[in-house]
Amino acid sequence: MNNIILLVTCFIAGILLRRFGRMPEHAPSTLNSFIIHVSLPALTLLYIHDLKLSGDVAFIAAMAWIHFALAAGFFWQVGKWLALPSPTVGALMLTGGLGNTSFLGLPMIEAYYGKEAIVTGLIADQLGSFLVLSILGITVAGLYSSGAPSARTILRRIVLFPPFIALVISVALIPVDYPEWFTLLLKRLGDTLAPLALLSVGLQLRLGHIAGNGRNLALGLAFKLLLAPLAIFLLYVPLLGASGQHIQVTLFEAAMPPMITAAIVAAEHDLDPELANLMVAVGLVLSFFTLGGWWWMMQGI
């Protein structure tokens, strides 16, 4: 409960700081840069280092790939039925197919499941969401705007992403014991992720332009927050018989609201930026309620 109060407080603080002009316009970019270059790599180095590989890792990593495939098929078909413009379909695929498994996901996992469950979130994010965004997401953005990214561009974005570099280093260092001071340093740096991430999200919250995007917004969020997590739940639990906390956390990550970075990619490719930003903002607010419901539903798994 204390962690949830912290998250809500930081989120509201971000909204108020923006509302009263107490932070510069570039503040979210600065905070996000610190998170990507410091907080997230520190958590990756800390928790992936102690990772014990098992069959669950495949289930955890596969979730984001399955999620994006479902989104691509769903919104492609919806786009045909409703005769949606290509940029709108691309925006829905990106924001409806990629969850906020790091900036929001990791703090929420810590709040609901404890710090020891963060490693599952990191696997879902690093081997799932991040790679999906870097490969499939960038490809979809290119296809629905103009042209397609080259293989070199995709590879460069992957290998130069700081959390991915930290992932490679942490796996290589698994046989090596960290000194106590280094573990403490990583922990202190990683602890900055939760407050800074929610502060950043609050600073970026924009609720304008809902009137002209109501139908598409409702479709996108209904899929992202309800239909896709339900489909993955039915696949993993009744069909494949998966269980345990790793699976609970994986399904919890599947229910996260749209990824902030996916909306940024959509905007960079001129894929209905207004709708993409609304998916992130409104989805974030609704997720504080839907995530509690999913957590309660999965208690018996």
C-alpha cells in the first residue's frame, strides 16, 4: 500500500507541477533520459544478475510478442471494417500492442508483488516489450507512414539502447559475485525509477482532443486493457496450464496501459499523434483501476 501511495503521489505531483508551470517543458525528456540511462540499467544489472533460467522465462518473454501479434491482427481487421486511415491503424497497433512494462510496469509490480518480482518484469520488458518495439514496432511504424526501416537501423537501435547493454553485461556477469558496495549502489540508483517515472508521466498527461477520437480511443483501450490480457490469460492458464508468481506477474504486465515510447514512435512517424497520446494518458488513468482487478483475478493462479 505504501508503494501505491508513492506512485499516486508522484503522478499527481507531476500533473500539478505542469498545471502551475513549475517545471520546464523539457523536464519529462530529462527525467526519461535519466531513467533510460541510469535507473533502468541499474535495475537490470541488479536483478538479471541473479536470474535463474527456467522454462518460465520463455513464457515471460513470449508474452509481449504474442500481445503485439494479436494487436496487429485485431487493428488491421478493425481498420478494414471501419475504413480507418492508415496512420490511425498504425497508431492503434503501436499503442494497443505495446504495454508500459518498464516505466509503469516495474513500479506497479513492486507495489503489488514486492521487489523480488521485479526480475520477472525485467524479463518481460527487456526480452519482450523492448525487442518487440525495436523490431516489430519500428517496422509497423515505417510501413504505415512512408517506407520501412533498414535492418541496420533496427540493429543499431537495439545494440545502443542502454538497458539492453546492461542486460548483456548482467548476463555475462552472472558467474561473478558483485561486491556489497556495488549491489548497494545499483539498488539506490534503481530506487529512483518509480518516483521519477510516475512524475514524468504526470508531467506529460494531456487529455485534450478526446471528443474527436472517442470511438478509436475506446476501441484501443478496450483491447489493450481488457481483451488482450484476457486472451493471453486464457492461452497461458487454461490452455497451457502455466501457474506461479512468474506467470501472475507476466499476465499483470500484459495488462499494463500503452507504452509511452510507442506513442513517441507513432508521433515521430506522424501516425495520428493525438490518438497515440490519448491512448497513453487515458490508459494510464484507467489502469490504476483495471490493474487492481487483474491482480485480484490472478490470485488463485
